[in-house]
Amino acid sequence: MPVLDDLLERRARNLLPPAYRRCIAAPAPVTHPRNLLETCSQDQCSLSSRLDRLLAAALDGPNSDDDYVGGGLGHSRPVAFSTRSHGSLTAPCPRGTAMSHAWQAGFIAGPEPSAGGDPAGYFRREFSVGDHLRRATLHVTALGVVEPWVNGARVGDEVLAPGWTSYRHRVLVSGYDVTGLVAEGANAVGAVVGEGWAVGALTWENRRHNYVDRPALWMQLELEYPDHVELVTSDEQFRVGTGAVRSNGIYAGEDYDARLEPVDWTRAGFDDDGWNAASRVAWDLGALQAHPGPPIRRIEELAPTEIRTGPVGETIVDFGQNISGWVRIRVSGASGDTVTLRHAECLSPSGALETETNRSAAATDRYTLRGGGVEIWEPRTTFHGFRYVEVSGWPGEVAADDLRAVVVHSDMARTGWFECSDPLVNRLHENAVWSMRDNFVGIPTDCPQRDERLGWTGDINAFAPAASFLYDVRGVLGSWLQDVAAEQTASGTVPWTVPDVLPTPSSPTAVWSDVAISLPWALYQEYGDLDALRASYPSMVALMAQIEGALDSRDLWSAGFQFGDWLDPDAPADNPAGGKTDSHLVAAAYLCRTTQELSEAATVLGEVADATRYEDLARRVRTAFRREYITESGRVSGESATAYALAIMFGIVEGGQRDKAGERLAELVTTAGHHISTGFAGTPLVTEALSCTGHLADAYELLLQRECPSFLYPVTQGATTIWERWDSILPDGTLNSTGMTSLNHYALGAVVDWLHRVVGGLQRQEPGWRRIRIAPQPGGGLISARAVHETVLGRVVCDWRVVDGRVCVEVVVPDGATAEVVLPLHPEALIEQLGGGRYSWEYAAPGGYGETVELTMDTPIKEIQKQPEVWTEVVAVMRAYFPGVPIDAAGSHLAEAPLSAVVNRLPGAAEDFGRDLAAALATGARHVAQVAPGGRGATGFPEGEVSDHAAS
């Protein structure tokens, strides 16, 4: 057992942090009578003793306060370990390991295929335990979602297990130490198995049976005695019935009739004569793997912020935050009373529940009371994306204490934080955090609410740098990349969604297919894990071979479908791929990036011949792009912000051409009134393309624009997550009814990566943060910012603020790293070279920085535009006097002129116009002091890093 031996050795050398839990699940020993054990190898026979030592070492260390707690749902302990730690990040989790050699159990199911609306399967079996039991270990998974029980106790605290993977290739197994749940004599084991992703409806076509035609259980209970091991395995000796969990589906919701729950069905002695014998389900046990990442868990609970009455008298509960999860209720009433919960992301302008963003997903849970006292219930076979819940059928009046929204997602460790002096920017950042949380329910998805919730590859590719800063994503994304490779091998290409259940086949596309190269490379940059990169290398090479074969004679990716700059705000509502930027220009540009990434990956992996080959390919495709799309002076074909951003950020333009491209990008952004004009391909890059070419002020103005379309427009509309479209909710409060409008998509929140690196100043210079550049660039009127990141080496911090004309900077560099610190706003542009430690500086701020500027009619328009609240009021007045005139473009043209110059352009009404503009200045100034973020914040700064920047 080399993996276990290595872990034990590392723990003995203090290289394995004590809080290391849930990284591996031990393979089950092949068990049987003593005479068979005597023939086993020493490694097999000593597995349990080594596991004992490993568990003791891991759980008895100084950070054992993070031990697994069952949360009142049972006293079982996971056999595996998690990646949570209170200091630096722990070592990466081992990748999932095929374990079919150890498994004796098979998959079992009920006698009939499932139909929509069928109840969940209830599985049970009794077994005996003799004296001197040393350990009992339960391994469990399902084709469906499983909730295991032993002797009346819920095992573990995972939910929606085993999550969604490419089941034909990988089915994840969880292991639990259930020694404390069994007793000498008669015992019982059971499980509730719902349809989940394997059986239930998926995609907008609501196709069922995508993997198997009925929910199936796999379970192996190992009873270890001093001289032998006995197995209880899922086979025909199990009995299958039904209970309170009736109709259930990921999209549909769950119906639960408490009157139908069999009493003590998971205890010995229950009469299951009326149940059916289980039937075997053929499935390749080679797909079984230990769970390599953090499980899905209940993470936190939110109380209602408001209970309101809708337009027709309905009760609507607002939890104040768009989440993924469900609602737990506490209710009492008569037997047969049914409480119905309908979930939605928003309300209509009339205050009614707006379910359009769910599309065909019913997103409805029903609970039928048993009667006779207080009953507490929450679903177990579904989840929803919602902020609002309509409650009907409630006995009596709904009280806030009777409902809690349960936030559910993969239990990742938080590793990144950001805050600044602008509360709207802080809310934008928290919206991105919440959207990431809501879309990491086992795999990285596009949205958590509608009839989709798929692992779209383009979304996570756009967001990956931000994701790896905010959370430790090695477990979730490492597991998902195994699915990417498995699906790629099976289909011959990287599917647009992984796991792949799309009704149409995929083809290679930039950004989406690129995830097979760019995501492993991004994870290597963050964590410095060569083994993880090496595991993805065959997938990376296979994708590039496919794309290279599709190039034309000019080395351009010029044919085939492309998503392009998906959801460019100027794209037609019914054609999100039809934006301003040529989709094949986008493809050719991204190919310049992926070829370079693959060449560098080959270099660090020691694949010398490959590195040379891919560097040559990178040179060829860059040359082809320049020849086809760039003029000699540096202008880029199509003249779009995305085209320029890609050319700049992917190193396609250099020297004078790069300077010209930066100038032209700034001109385009300014002409658009600093409204956003990019989609999935350009948005992650456009602010940095501006700031790195000397146009920091334009980058800040783009960030701080509040009119639609913009980064902050959704925040001003009360958004608590990132929207799919820039205008998912229109200014009049109505939903943008396009048939594809989600209020919880993280991709367009990728700008937070720029907040971390440029505003916050934390820039990784070598893989694993061994070399760091700390260089915040203040602007946009911000007077403070703080960025904190838990790297694999430890915590790195940059905290800057301007107070009373002084710049104060605090920096923390983790041990083992070196940092170049470029002090912001320093009069001598001081640069320090530092090792690990905590440092601080204080010096005079440039004259006027951070001071409030009094706005008058003589103030240049460009200065007024820097205060969005004021500019919004001014624009409203201008539009009233100049109907039909594009005010933003006019404002850009007159940027240097004072506001009074505009008055002179309307001589017939100059007096009234001037008076109204002056009033707008005063109104806007009052708004500046009143702006505050809405919704709930995400997890606060880590201990020792509490910040008050929002109040600075």
C-alpha cells in the first residue's frame, strides 16, 4: 500500500498537517476466514493497523479541533480525511484510485425501472456481530443519491452523495468508521436512494435514465475481528421497499409524506416481509474510486430577512441571499396537512414569485405531516437555486423561526479574501464568492436553479484563476478533470459539458475545450503540484493534437462552430454567440495562449521534445494571427474591446504594437462610456489589458460604471450573485425574458481576479507562490484595499490605505517565499525585496489623493464621471433636455470641458438646464454618502485579518 506508507512516513516527519482529513479512503481488505488471511501479503494483512496509526496521528495533532463532527446525524467517522487546515494549505489530495480489486459487493436495485414521480428506494439488511469486534467500516455509493443508516442512526454528514461524476467511468465511494454504531448481536444497515443525476431528468430536454434506469445501491460493510474479517455486501439478501420519500428529482424537488415512513426500518427486527428482494444491476466495478475531494455538505444556515404577503395573498419568504440548497422547516399540524415550498431567485415587480429563471424545473418541495407534534424536515434528494420561497398549506401563520435556508455545496476551505473602501465593489466581490459556492455542488456548474446545472467547461475556464484564489479547489477540480479526461477518451473530444449528457455531440471550441489545457495549468500555477499537472498531461496533448489537425493551411483555426465571445452584451438575445468579435478571431487568439501553456507544461514536466514542438506551434499560430488580424501599426481586426484584450493579454502584440493596442482599447472603452462590452472570452482580461498598458484610470472607470451594462449595475439592482447576462434584470425590475436568463452564473464575475492582483496587489510570480510580487495600484477614488490569500506556503497579505494624507501599507510574506513589494503612491517609487515576515510602511500621500473633491458647474466632466452616483444624476438631467442623444458618447467627447459648457449648448433653456444640473450635482453628492451594499456577505476575513475597509 504505497500511498498509505507514504502518508505515514510524511506524517512522522511532520510533513502531513494534523488536520489532513478526507484525502483518501482506504481500500477495503479482501476478507474472509483466517486461513485465507494467512495467504495474504504483509501489506494487505497490516492495512488496518497502519490505518489505526494514520487516524491516530492525523486526529491527535495540535489542530484536531477541526475533527469530523456528525452534526447530530450519527456518530460515524469518515475513514478518509479533509483538506482543511488552520495554517498553510495541506498537501494536495491523492487522485481517485480505482479499487475494484477490494470490492466484493455489487450494485442492487428494485425490481422495476423507475418512472417520473416514483418514490425513492429504501434498502435494508440485517446482520450479526460477534464479540471482540475491532472495527466496523462502511463503504457506500449509489447510482442516484444515497443516505446510509446503521441501527437507526444516519451515517456521516455528506449530502447528495456520491455527487455527480461521469458514472460510466468513475463512481465515487465514501467510507465511514461505524464501530460505534454497531453492537454485539443483531444489527441492521439501510439506505435511502433517490434518483439523483444518474436516473432523473437532466438538461432542458428533461431526458431520464441518462446512466441507468433505476436507482441502485452499492454498499460494503467490513467487520474486522482479531483473527478474521466478515463482509456484509449489497446483494440479493437486501430487501427493497419504499417510505416517506416519494417523488424526487434534482430539478423537480422532493415530495415527502411523513405518514408513510416505516417505523424503525433501519433497526434489527423490522418486518420487511412485504418488501422485495433486491436485484443485481450490472455495472463495471472498475469505475469505483475513493472520493478524492471534499464531499457536499450543509455549510451554513440563513434565517429569513423578511416574510411578506404577495399580490394574491400568498406567503413569500426572503432569505436575503441567492443560494444553492434547500429549506428546513419546523411545523406542527394535523396528519395529512401538506406544506408546499416553491423556490425562485427573484420576484416580479408586483411582488409575486418569479419562476422564469427556473425554466421547466419545478423546484418544489412538499411535506405531508405525520401529525401529533412538532415535526422538523428538510429534503435529501434535491437542491435548488433560490433566494425566495413561496409557502403554502402551512398550518397557521408562518414564523421566521420555523424556516431556515440551508446552504449546500462542496466543503472547500476558503483561501482568499478581498475588501476595499467602495461598498459596491465589495458586494460585487461577495457576489462572485456566492456564485462560486452555489455552483460548486460536487462539480463546477453554470447555474444551480434551472433545468441545466451542467458542468459547462467554458464557465470554469473563465473563472479558474479567481476560483483557485478564493477556495482550495484541488479536490473538486482535480476530480472533475479526471471526468474531463475520461469523457474525452470516450468521445474523442473535450465535451462542452462534463459530465456529458448534452443531447447533441460537442466539437472542439476555444475557451470551452481549452479547459483541458488551461485549467491544469492554472492549478499548477496556484499550487505548484507537478504530479497533478502530469496526470492531466495526456488530456492536454490529446486536445492539442485534435485542434492542430483542424488548422487550415495558414495555421488558423478558421472553421467549425465556436462560442466566440459568448454573451457579449451586444449579441442578439436569441444568439449569445453572435457578438461583435469574430468567433474565429477569438479561437485563434486563445490558441496562442493554449499552445504556449502546453509548451511550458511540457518543459516543467521534462518532456523536452514536446516542449520544442509546442513552442514551434505557438510561434506559428501567433504569426498566423498577426498576419490575419493585426495591422502593422497595432490595430486589431473587428475593433472590439475583446479583440484588443486578447491580443494584449496573450502576448500577440509586442512593443509599439502593444502600446497602440492599449491606446485603442482605452479609446473603445471610453467611447462606450465605460460600459462593459465583453462576454465570456474578453471579460476576464479587459481590465488588466487596460491597466498593464498604462490605462489604469480607464480600468477603474470600467469597474466602477453603474449603468447597464456594467459590473456594478447588477449590484445596484440588489443582486447577491453574479448574473448570466449583464441585463438579466432590466432597469424597470422585470426579468430579461430570453429563455436563458440566470441570476447565478460566476463566469462574468472573473473580474475579481483583477481585484485580487491589481487593486489588492497580490501577484504570483512562480508556481506555488514561491516568488510573489506585491504591487497594489490605487485608483478610482479608492482609499483602501486589503487582499489575503492562504497559499501552499502560508498566508500572504497586502493591506493599503490612505488616512489623513498618509499612505499606510502592511504586508505579510509566508515563510519559504520571497516577495518584491512595490509600494503604492510612494514619492520615490520605492521597491523592496523581502523574505518571509510581517512588514509595514507609512509615508505621505500624493497631494490631493483620497481627498473629497467638491463638484461644481466648473468641474471638468471627466472628474464628475469618476463619481458614479453624481454622474447618474447628471446624465438623467441631460437626457431630459437632449432626448435621443447618446449622452455617454457625448460625455466622453466633452471630457475635458466643464459642466457649464454643456449648458451653453442649449441657449433657449440655459437657465432651467443649469439650475437642474446644479441640483443633480447636489443630489448625487448626497447619494455618495448613502450607498451601501445589499444582501448577505460571505465568509469574513480569516482570524487575525479582520478588516474595516468598507467603512474607511
